[in-house]
Amino acid sequence: MAVYYDEATSAFAWGNISAAGHGGGAGTIFLKSNSALYGDLVFDNKNRIGNASDVRPTEIPASPTGMQTFRDFIVVRKASVVTLDALDVTRIITVDSSSRLQSQNISLP
């Protein structure tokens, strides 16, 4: 799911956005302000499996440049994510203890 917005205000219920995966990989949400250079990528499996290492990871398709840039990159609640690309995260990367992320290289600010 992708959500593009003009302004993140308190009037919108951001916590109600959900895209849980079913039997495949973690649900994936891309959030981006129209004024921002990069968006946020969220992987959330809603604790639907026993262990993140027990399922096939959600794959981020490779880009032509071999690098993908995001403002925030979040992997939570037993999500498993893999990419062959390097990740450039300009603000925050979160991978909780129940989840996993595999990448060739991760660049942080």
C-alpha cells in the first residue's frame, strides 16, 4: 500500500493504516509527504508467525542503481525483509527483536 499526503496532521488516524500480509510476506506500507524527498517504508507482520526466520522474507526488488533511499525504514512484529540493494536510510531504521533485515549494505546518517 502507498500513501502520499500533503501534510501529516493529528486529525488523521495514522495508526489505522495497515497492510498485513497473509501467508506470503509481511504487509508493506510506503508513506510519503508530497514535500519530502524520500518516504518511509514499513514492514509489519502483525506477529502472525512463530519466528521471522521461519518464513520466506518479503523481497524488495532490486533497483538499477543498486541503492534504495528511504527517510525511515521499519521492520516490526515478526517481519522478515531481504534486498540485494544497499539501503540508504536518512533518518531512522528500526528492526525490532522479533524481526530480521538482510541487505548488502546499510548506510545511516
